[in-house]
Amino acid sequence: MAGHSKWANIKHKKAATDAKRGKVWTRLIKEITVAARLGGGDIPSNPRLRLAVEKAADANMPKDNVTRAIARGTGGLDGANYEEIRYEGYGINGAAIIVDCMTDNRVRTVAEVRHAFSKFGGNMGTEGSVAFLFKHCGQLFFAPGTNEDALMEAALEAGAEDIIADDEGGFEVICPPHDFATIKEALEKAGFKAEVAEIAMKASTETVFTGDDAVKMQKLIDALENLDDVQEVYTNAVIDA
């Protein structure tokens, strides 16, 4: 169950997230608002909301911000009515990219996403053009040095689909999206705290980028991630730093 080493990319993503805390809070507020609107404001019975609130706590977001976002989602406070939109496209050398957005202005968002693609060497695709290259799943990443046998036993017992080891000694646990919250909680009770835990679009195949192509691809990803309406960017490109 070995896989391409990706720990450096995970640490880079985590560091970049920590460095953009203000933007992270804005994205989490949107996610909490939409999760509460779609599934209700009761955190224990709404898995999507519970995950968003946990991420808010990890990002040191004040509890008042969380409470207000839930209230907006359930109609207790006025606020923007966000909708979720997914765009698909291609990066350097045809790398697949998925861009998940939350917006109160669809026209503005598509224009900004299209501009970022074209400015940095990519291009927008049609709906479904690259989504088939990804799997919707829960992902939990554990740092190098984690006890593989104990993690594997706990993860499989909790209902995980797979455990993937990378070349640096880190581990990725894959699970169905609807089981994510339960499996995450079970692993934490067993003593395994993930460095990164999320429901994501996991690429079925990966393309490693090096040199100038890696620099260009990273610039495109950064440009998309920096857009205010963008929540997540997924790609099958692996930037070899």
C-alpha cells in the first residue's frame, strides 16, 4: 500500500493555510453558514456542520463568529445567500483541476475563475471534463512515525477503505464521505490525531511536476486559491519542491 511521497505537499498546504488565517476564517464562515442552512444548526446531528466547526476551532476562530454563522444559516440573522458552484479545468500540461466555490454572485465568480486560469497558463473545461479523475472521499493524514500496525487496525475496525503509506513514513486513511466523522472520532479515541482531516476530491492518478513547470503550476493553484469565492482547489498535480 505504498504511494508517492506527499508529506512535503501536505505540510506546505498546512503552512499556507495557517499564513492566510483571515481568508481561512472567511471560508469557514461560509461553510458553516451553508452547512447550517442545509442540515440544520444542531452540531452533533449535522456531520458537515460538525466538521466545519471543528476546523474553525483548529483555526482559532472565536466562538462568537461560529455562533453568528450558524444563526445566519438557520435564518436567525440576515446575511448573504451563498450557493455552491464547482468549476473544472486544466492546468500546465493538461493537469486536472477542480475549483469549489461559494458565492452570492455567480457571474462575478465565473469571470474571476476563468481569468485566473487563462492568466496563468490553464483553461476552463466543461462540467464533468475532469471530475471523473477524482474520487469524493474522506482523507485523514497522519505524520511520519505513526505506528502503522496500530493505525491500520484502528482504521479498518472503524470502517476505513484503505491506508496508504508514503515514502517518508506518513499515512493517509481513506474512507467514505458519509463515514468520515465517525471514523475520525474513532481514530481520535484510539489515540490517533490527524495532521489534516477533510472530505475532499482525491485524484485517482497523480502527475509529478518539477522545475519550471512546477513553478508555473503552483502559481496557477495559488491564483485560484487566493480568489475570495474559492473554497477549495483540487488537482492531480503533485508539486515536487
